[in-house]
Amino acid sequence: MVKDSSEYIPVDAVDYGNKEESFDDAERFGAGPRPKLYSSLRVWPLVSHGALLCTSILFFALWIGTPSPHLHDDIPVYSPASGAVESTIVRFNGTLDFPSVYRGPPSQEIDAVWARITHDVPPTRMSLEEILKAGEVDTPSKVKYPPEFGGGFMVSMEAPHQLHCLNLLRKASWPQYYGPIDPSFQDTPEVVRMHLDHCIEMLRQNTMCNADVTTITWDWVDGHKIPYPNFNTRHQCRDFEKVLDWTAEHAVHIPRSAVTRFRDTIDIPLPPHLMHNDV
């Protein structure tokens, strides 16, 4: 049972009728003066308790300085963007006909808002130490920036890739519009199908990985004979704009022609069923 915070009283805040009590109050009850050795022994607990208190305050201050602990302390995989993660409470709008800027018939305006959170998110960099901390290895196939552009490994965030996959599925639902103009649909039917299945699988893995346990209530709705779920629920989310801001601040802008293979680069093998396609 959760108690009202007003019932909690810290130990050191107890009021004994405004009377100060000390360890030497025994003298008031007829006890004679204590030997100096005994007095010294009574001082040491105070010293040890003071040291313990100072240590506790130090660790508490360090804990407070850790950004967004409730969101990513349970995720051991390192990311340089972890410090940009901030918690925010968002009420989802699950109304079937909710007029979102991300939905509706194809238009340049809708394509622009999707591009902002997918294709327009630039890559950033990680050092070798960070790559190893993230559980990766330095293989000869990994893309590195040239020394004149700061070196390091080319990396990008997973979230924009997942949103790219969602955007591809959105476009696939409007084949008459995007089929003739979008490069993703200009390949062979087998490759297009494989790309779509890849995106479905990535989104499935991400959804199961995050396992949102937010509860959904059900209501009786006029005109419906069975209960209807209320998807307009509050969620603890990561502030996506903060992540975008971090990416923009740490983006690496170099000419595409500067991203080239080094002499010791070894390409990973291409799957046989893709060898007939230009990539």
C-alpha cells in the first residue's frame, strides 16, 4: 500500500518537545564524570556516521547528475546519444480519423515532414573506443571518415531507420502515386518485396524489444455491441526532438565523394541473390 507522503517523518526531524538530547544526558541522572577514554570512544561513532553521511551525499549527487536514468539505465548497449535522452509524458491520439501531419493522401507537404525524421537525419561519428564500448568490433569493412575530416567511424541512429521503414510501408499503401516516382520501387519485384519484408521485420523486432506495457482501457460505445478499446492513453516516451537536436549538433557534413574505401578495406560479401542488382 502506498502511503501518503505527509505521513513520512525523517528520523532526524523528530521533535522531542523542543528539548535537546545528547549522549551526555546521563550526568543529569546522577552518573558521575566519565573517564576520558570512555568519552573518546563515544566520539568515534559520530565521526564514522559523519563520513558515511558525506559519502552518501556524494553518491546521491552523482546519481542526480546522470541524465534520464529511468529510461536507459536498464539498457547496457552504449550509444553516444544516450545523454540526449529525456523522458516526457505523451498522450497518444488513437482516434481512427485523427488528422495527423504524417497521414493522408500523398503530397509534397507530407513527404517533407517524413523526410525530416528519416532521410534528412545526417550521420555522425564514433571513436574506436566508443565502437568497442557499444559491443562492436573494428572490422576492415566498416566505413571510416578520412583523417582530414576528423576520422572516426560513420554511424547513424536506429530510430530514423525504423521511421524510414514505416515511411516505406506508408508509400507502399499508395502504389499509384509512389510506384512510378520513388526509387525504392524501381527495382525488381523480388527486391522491392524483400525491402518491404525487411522493414516489417525490423519494426516487429523493435516493437517486441521495447514491449510497451501501457494499459489500454475499453469502453462501451454507442452503436457498438462489443467493447471498444481506448487508444488515447498516456505513455512515457523519449523526447524525439531532443534526439534530433543531438544528431544535428554532432552531424558530420562532408562531400559524398570523400567517403571512400581505404587501402586496407575489405568488403563484406554480397548475398548471392542480390548480385544481379546494382547497389
